[in-house]
Amino acid sequence: MITPLDIENKKFSKQMMNGYSVEEVDDFLDELTADYSKNYKEATELRTKVEELTKSLEHYKTIEETLQNTLIIAQTTADDVKKVASQQAEQIINEAKATAQKQASDLDNEIIGKKKELEDVKKQFDIYKAKMESLLISQLELLKDVNKDDV
């Protein structure tokens, strides 16, 4: 690429006849140098800016990729946590059911035991009642015998 300095230092060979006016060529080259300098400087600045923006874009793409990976990891972790929580909840429910079933079974056994105790007490009461009845009858017979003897 031609630099402004190349334009400024360009020398033309002079012709004796029908040549260009040296002053006009120099003036034109000065204008051209000024415009070209301005354009060259802008182009350089724009290249620098493009490089900076490209670096920024790469940086933001890296950040975006990292965020996407982070979101994927977070989603995976959330799914894993949900799965573990669901399994734990199911385990707790199963344990609670088993405990409740065992307690119900224990209560049923206790009820059966108490019913047996009640039957035993009723039998003992019936035996006691029969003994008392027998005792009272024998005592009544004894009293009748005693009364017969007194008469």
C-alpha cells in the first residue's frame, strides 16, 4: 500500500516542452497527500478498532460459551437434585408405610392379646362365681341343717 510519505516523496521527471507545470503538480500532490494522509490515518484507526472489536467479540463468544456450559451443568445438576430428592421422598414414603404397617400389625397383636386376657378374666370370673355359688349353696345347706337341729 502506498503511504502518504511515498506520495510526498514522489518526484516526476521534468520535460522541457509541453510538460506539466511543476507548481500545479506539487500543489496537486500536496492536496493528494493531505487527503491520502487523512484516509490512511482513518483506515489505520479503523483497522485497530476492528482488531479490538474482533478481540472483544472473541472474548464475548468465550463468555457466551462458558455461560452455555454453565447453564447445561446447572440444568444437569438440577435434574440430578430432583431425581435424588424424588428417590429420597419415595424412600421416606416407603419407610413410613412400612412403619405404619408394622405399628398396625403390632396394635392388632396387642388387641388380640388383650382379648385373650379379657377372655381369661371372664373365665376366671365364671370360675370364681361358680365357686362362690357352690360355697353359698353349701353354707345355705349348712344353715338349714343347723336350723333343723335347733327346732
